[in-house]
Amino acid sequence: MSTAILLENAGVAYRRYAHPRDALLEWVLRRERHVLFHALQGVSLSVQAGDSLGVVGDNGAGKSTFLKMLAGTLPPTQGSCEIRGRRSALLELGTGLQPEFSGVDNARMGLALRGLAHADIERCLPEVLAFAELGEFAHQPVKTYSSGMVVRLVFAVAAVIEPAVLIVDEALSVGDQYFQKKSLDRMRAILGNGATLVFCSHNLYQVREMCRQAVWLEQGRVRMLGDAQAVVDAYQDSVRCRAASPRSLSGVEGKGMGGSSPQLFDVSLNRDLFQTNDLFRLSIRASQGERPLADVHVGIVIRRNDEVQCYGISTLHDGVPMQVVDDGVLAVTFVMDHLPLLSGEYCLEVWLIDSSGVHVYDSRERCCAFRVQQAGQQQGVGMVMLPHRWEEVVDAVAA
Amino acid sequence: MNAATLTLLGQLLRQDLRERYAGTVLGMFWLLAQPLFMLLVYAVVFGEILQLRLGTATDSAQFTAWLFTGLTAFNALAEVLTRAPVLLTERRELLLNSSLPPALLPLLPVGASLVLEGLSVGLLLLWLGLQGQLQPLGVVFYLPFLLLRVVFSLAFAYGLAVLGVFLRDLRQMMPPLLTVLLLVSPIVYPLTVVPETFQAWFEWNPLAQLVQGYRVALLEGQFLWQPFLALLLLASGLLGAALWLFQRLLWRARYVL
């Protein structure tokens, strides 16, 4: 197998200027007028052709810079970045789309931007339109499209040309479930044909599904590189850890930013491995902010790792008020004496909402991951144990 | 430049021209309608109503052609000068998020100006033909001056495009600057009406020489060698400097786009 992507100590530093003219003055006067900002430093990795690399990390960790560097739109300012073969990138959604022009015109432009000559463009065009499923909208101006149609068009252009290296940034999240599946299938097919995939998503489940390797970026550096499952788990742990540790209380209570709005600062589960029927206790603490007690509620959702929503309920709908435990600190504990979930991996969503149930003050998504094991088949199969009984048949004949 | 780059340039140029008229009833016909309208208005207002005979021409149709030729050259340059400073900032997203070669962008206003000028000159030739004033060698002698105009345009397009990223004021400066340029050059008036004491200054104006070259070629069917060579030297020098500037400053421009 040959190497498709080779990074050696690659990094990107942006120069920040107070004003655009400073960049010109710097050149004329030969005196530094910028502040360096290292968006990415010292990244060394290699990806074999046909392999797949997931990219995870917080916002601002350098993921976009990393992808732009791979896509060739941002040259590295240190080290080297080598890509073999034609690359096609799906970076920022809607880049280069001209809203006044039709989908067909925009598809032509997109293909031209990816380095296709006229004959190839005309050859690929029907396939792009078929994949994007725009129907009669194909000849309408793009400004009339829904965001889902835009992402279908853009993805179709990026994926149809069968690149050697396909780079996909957080874009698929806009499409509907059907298209997400279709585009993931397409990426799998491209991978199957021997191409290399670089995939960045906040949907860690998709990263784990799509990629064999993953890199976790933190503050512009590689925090971890390796098997996708291990990297995603480690990243998830770190996110959970931050979610569970109380955010600086003084900051929340102060009059500074966010002081007026309630915030979650502790969400903890009594354990992370359960047996079906175990005691399940979730403790939640939040700051009250400057809202009346009756206007702060907690909602929780249990999700299985395949995104199935198992159950959701809130203090608002149960008519339970939160309790004041300290000055400005509210708490509530959710208990299931006999956890009815069957074996599987689950996680929680916790929402801090107002009394209308519409406004969200704060939320934790994909937190408190836990695993449930069941004693055996006698507890049933599926997601939950449902209360049931077997009724005796009245006219049964004694055996 | 390979086939793919040419295709991309063609797509960009097509988009660029269509962009202005997207959604209009006449569409691309506006490209032709504007110079046609201008020609007719000049003919009626200056020729018939005001009876202006400022040029060397003797009748109103000749004056119209004389004025129209000068303005054709000026408008083509103005197209490039007004658009160049915003070229890169307008396509910021594309430059930062796709592999579009930035050096293609300054070619767009130059290409558009060629289309506009081509249509204008076509109309002019038609007009001259109708008047029976068509010079057989006019087009041949016009082409070298068109080349000069394009080289000047390229120089300004590359230079102003990259400088416009740093100096955002440039885009505001262009329209008044063009008005001044129009007034200090013998475009709507002939050089002969300028007082003796100022004439030397006017002769040093490259735009005056260029417009003169256009007029002598198209209207009189003659070729002005001296101004052509002098202007060619100047234009090539400017283009060289502009390309050097573009290359040196482009990577810095990315940081402040």
C-alpha cells in the first residue's frame, strides 16, 4: 500500500494584523506589525491509500485549519504536507455557490473548481444531478433551495468525481436522515474503491463508524492519534470529564458573561456500568442565574448509541420543582429504582429549559455514557423491559 | 495553462458576465443594449440637438463616431479600474475554501472589458458602414491599440486587485479618480480646444495618446507608430511591475482577506 497523505511536523500560523493596511506597511517598512497565531503545530502523521482518518476535537482546536491544509487551500507555514492524487474537499458548506444561478450552473462551476476540464464536466454532470436528487429544482436558482438541497448538491459535486483523497468537514449534519445515510454510503463506496477519506464530524458515532484511524486535535496540536475507536473514546471521556467537573462557580455567580442565565455545572450518574433492574440515580446541579425558581427546569433524554431516543422526561412535565441547595444553586435527582433498559451502550442529554419548555439555557449532549448489561435472555431482548404478564388460558385442558 | 484551468477561467468569465444581468428581462442583451443606447443618445443630443462639432469632424454623424470611439476605450479601462480593487475581497470565501488560483481573478474584468469593447467597436463599425465612412484598414490598425489597452488593463487589474485587499479605500477612490481622468484627457473634447500653455501637459497623458491611437486607426485608417511604441514600453513596464507586486503580496493578502 502506498502513502496517500504524509504530514511531517506540519503547522499553520496565521498572522494577525490590527488593520489590513498593516500587512502592506510591514512589507514596505520591513518592520513586524503582526501577532502570530498558531492554529496548528507539529502535526506528523501518514495515511495509507484506501485508509480513513477521522478528525475530532473541540471548536477552535484547529480542525478546520487541518482540513484546509489537507485540501490544499492553506499552505503549511512549517513542516510539509504531501497529498498524492486528486483531492476533493467539502469544506464550508455553500462556498462558491452563486445564489442567482441554477443548480446545474453551480454544479458546473464546482466541478471546474475541482480541476475538471469541459468534457469531463459534461460527463459527470448527469451523475451529480442524479445523486443530488434535485428534481425539477435543478434548473431553479440556488437561492430558492432548502439547506438540505444545498448540502445534497455540494456533496454530490465533491463526491461524484471519485477523488483519490476525499476530505469532508462537518457538512452532512444539515441533510436529512435519508441523505446522511446516502452520503455515508457513498463515502464508504469511495473508500471501497481504494480512495482515502478524511472525515471530520461532531457526530462521534459517525466518525467511529466511518474511520479506521482518528486524530484528536487540541489547541492546534495532536493530542492523540491511533485507532478510531480508542481515540473517540478518549475524546469522549475528556468531554465527559469536563461536563462532570463543576465549572468555575465564581464565574457563574459573578456579574460577568452568562451570569444572568442559568447554567448546568454538574451532571453525574451513580455509576457507568449497570445491570438491568439496578438503581439508576442521576444528580443534576445548576446555577439559578437571575431567573425565578419556577422558570428553571431540567429535561433528560436517554439515547442508545445508535441514536435511538429511548426515553425523555422533564421536571416541567412531571410538575416537580427544582430544589435550592445553596445560594443560587439548584439541584434535582432523577431516580429509577429498577432500570428497565436492556444491554447496550447509552448516553444522556441533559437540558436546562425555561417554563415554556422552548428556551434552552444550557445543555449537555452525549454526556454520562453508560453501559447496561443484562443477566440473560430471561430478561428479554430489545431496548427495555416492558411490564407484562402471561394470562392463563381459561379453557386449557390439563396436561 | 492546462485545459482544466482554461475551463475554469471560461466558467468564471461566463458567470461574471451573467451575474450582472441575472434575473433581468433582457439578460445578456444588456451587454449590447448599453453601448447601443449610448451611441443613439450621442447622435441625437450632441449631433442633432446641440449641433456640437468639437472634433475635426464636419458633420454630426462623424462627431458621434468620434465621441463614441473615445468613450469606448475609456469605458473599457474604467470597467477594469472600478472592479479591480474589490476582486479578491468579493471572492474571499472561494479563495479561502477552494483551490481557485488567485491569479485567474484579475483576468475576469479584463475579459469582461474585452467583450464590452468588442460589442461597442462592432456597433461603431456598423455605424461607420451605414455612413459610408468605414476605413478598410481601420480594424487592422485598431488591433495593436486594443492590445495596448489590454496590457494596461492587465497591469491595473493585477496591481489594484492585490493592493485593494490592504487598502480598502481604493474602491471608494476609483469613481472620482475616473471622473478626473475623463476630464483631464481629450476624450469628450479635442486636444485643439486646450489652450497652448497646457497642451504640453496633455500630450504627456498616456490615455490621451491611447484614445488618439484608437481614433486615428478606426476613423482615419492610419497607424500612429510613435505613440504605439512609447505606450507599449510603458504598458509592458507597468504590467511587469504589477505582476511582481501581485506575486510578492498575495500570501500576505490571505491573512487580511
